[in-house]
Amino acid sequence: MRDRSPLIWVFALFIAVQLAALVLAPFYPSDYGAFPDQNDPVNPLLYVGILILMTGLILLLIKLGLQVIIKVIFMIAVAMTSLFVFLPLVYQVLPDADLASLVSLLLGIGLVAALLLKPEWYVVNLVGFVVGCGAAIVLGISFGILPVLILLVVLAIYDAVSVYKTKHMLALADGVVPLRLPVLFVVPKEKDFTMDSLDRGGSVTEQPAEERGAMLMGVGDAVIPAILTVSVFLSLPSESADFQYANLLVALGALLGSCVGFFVLMRYVMKGRPQAGLPLLNGGAIIGFMLAYLLVFQDLTFGIVL
């Protein structure tokens, strides 16, 4: 592709989710976690099980032609997630719990209204960014280092199977694109691009990349590696024998590793076929984390609590 700007913007969204989650995570209380024991290795398996069940439900609703139910489910999820994302931040400015809750709720409702009234690519991307940051923070708080490593490995395997073997993730993408839901980041290749352009060629995932009017990346491809970045930052001590800000350095190592995985992934994406992103993205994040941890802490425990 001669014009590399869409690729640059996709990368900007990918890294922005991780950086925003990393910067904002300290403002969120520990009780935002989804599990009582963040170091329980069973937690990621429960999460993946719920994810598979939800994916199956959405595919069933698509097959039955009940897209309106899918849209309602997602809009409720966007409103609730946005409320939890905005609340700790708004509270920093408005230290009145009731007022902060009201403002956060209105912001969440505003995002839902924007999706319903003007579901263009920039609105979808904005909402996807907010929801993605919130998901990365909440899951980063929920999982200690060992559980998050298990989660990334299992999800990488699941992503590969669902894209290359069962292909149900491609069917899911084709089913939700017409609904204008914030599950994909959409970066136009042309100035006159609209979301309607994605509906003109049948299956979005089967369109050759050069014929598609935009580059697409799943919001989850940015969120899942960010979970490790946030978890590492919150779990590790801030100082080691040789380094200050040790937890930040190791978190940035995970982030850098995922960036390396991103550019390797893009080499395959540019060939025009749908690719499972998580094997390379998660693999890069894990390798980056381990190398940075060895450099900063110089031991082989990797901060794992048993």
C-alpha cells in the first residue's frame, strides 16, 4: 500500500489504548476488580468461558436475524462500561459522589446517543477507545501476573482457532459490522469514506484488503495486551535493586513487545487476508514483559504470586 497513513493511525489507536489504560489505572480503586482473588489461576479460565458463551449467543442471534437484540445488549454494555470508566476520573474533578455519578452516567448516555444518531467511523472509534481503555483497566486490576499470562496464552490459541479453523470470529465480524458497534477500530483509506462503504461488498472479511475502504482492527486486539501492561504496573514493586520506577519499566517492556508483535502482524495483514492478531500481539507482550523483568529485577520469579 503506497499510502501508509491508515497503518500509522491503526498503530496510534493500538498504542493509545495501552498508554491511556496505563496512565489512568492508578486512579481506579482495587475493588473495581472482577474477582475477589486476583492471583487465582482459575479466574482467566472462567473469563474465557464467559467470553465463549457470549460469542456463541451473539452468533446465534445473528443466525436468527435478531440483530436488534445484539444492539440493545451492546448499548447497555457501552453505557455501563462508560459509567465505570468515567466515574473515578470525574470524581477527581467533582469530589461529590452523587454529582460525579450523575455526570458519569450522562457521559455514558451521550456515547450511546452518539452511536445511535451518528454511527460513523469516528464515533465508533471514540466509543471503542473509551470502552477499550475501561476494559483494559478493569481486567488489569482483576488479574495478577500469573492469571494474566494464562489469559493471554489461552486467548491467543482461541483467536487462532476461531480465525483459521472454525472461522466463527470472521462470521462474528461480518455480523456486527452492519450494526456499527464499537468492536472494531475503523481507519479510512479515503477522505470520503463512510461506514456504508463496508456494506456494499458483501462479507467484509472476504473483501480483498486493497478493495476495502478502510483498515479494520478488533478493539480486543488492543485491549488484551494492555491487560498485561496494566497488571504488571499495578502488581510489581516500584523499585528494584538497580532501578526506580521498576514496575513502569517492565510495563513499558510489555507494551514495546506488543508493538513489535503489531508490526510483524501488519506484514501479514498487508497481504490481504484476515489474520488472528492475538498470537503475535500477546506473544510479543509476554516476551517483552519477561525480558524487561529479567533486566530490571534480575530473577526468574517474574513477579508471580502463588
